[in-house]
Amino acid sequence: MQLGTVIFLNGTSSSGKTSISLELQRILDEPYLHISADKFFHMLPVEYLNGSKPADKTKDAMLKVAKGMHHALSALVATGNNIIVDHVLQERQWLDECVMLLADYKVLFVSVNCSLEELQRRERERGDRNIGLANYQYNLVHTHGTYDLEINTELNKTHECAQQIKQYLHDNSHLNAFKVLKQRLSD
């Protein structure tokens, strides 16, 4: 059985990951599943998402959900599914888990970014985000600094970003970011 391919998008809330994921599904030749961290977290009871539960219980529940999602990613790829991962790697533990579980597969690791000012504007305009979330995540999600491809959603339209990813995937048979990150974890 042929293993699947992973397009792993990492960026803050409101950076454009979901829009790019949906556009990739539309333009890629093969079917790709869109796996979103938000979708996994929204499986929790609403009390864990609206602040009704104590912060430590919410954090514990979210860490378990993230760990489960990371293992699900590996299972999907191992069974031949192509996936687009839409994630906010704000916890170092999350990056390490994903790297250890996925580094042996074909993974295109993509930085999705734009300026903090643009993220704040998008948060305000969307109305469905916690104001300040992107600001909190901004200096956390890209600290490891290693990607196969970096895209800027402020300078490029969604379709252009998706085309860049499709072209990079087509032109590069050897993707190295996750392998480099795995080696760092082993050192």
C-alpha cells in the first residue's frame, strides 16, 4: 500500500490556513483530507471552550485532544490517505509529537504567516475569534524556524498561496523540514 502525503500548515489563528486548505482540496489532483485542530478541539463539550470549566481542566482536556489528533494524523497517512493539516503549533510538545509521528512520511511543512497588524485586523473583522488570540500565538508558533516552504497571506491571495504549495510539492520530491527537526530531537 502506498503511504499518503502530508501538507502541514502551521500558523497563528486568522493567518489563512483553513482558506488555503480548502483551496488546496479544490486544486490538487489527488484527494486530500482537511484535518483541522479547531475541528478536533470543537469536539469537546462547550463548557471546555467557553471558559465555564477551570483553566487547568480545560488545558488538560485540550492537551489530550491534541495528542489524539496527532496520532490520528499518523494513522491516516499510514493507511494511504493524503492529508492537509491545519494546525497552530503553539506548544513545543505538539511540534515534537507531530515530528516524531510523521517524519518518516512525505511531509511538506509550510509556514503560513502575515504581519501581526493584519492578524489583528482579521480577528476584529471575522467576529468569530477571541480577540488577542493571534497576538498570544504570534511569537510561539514559528520559534523552531525550520520549514520546507514559507508563504505570506498578506502579500498573496489564497489561490496564489495554494498554487505555491502545489508547485512546491510537484517540484520537490525530497522534503526535509520534519527530518531535520527529528534529527534535532535525537541529538
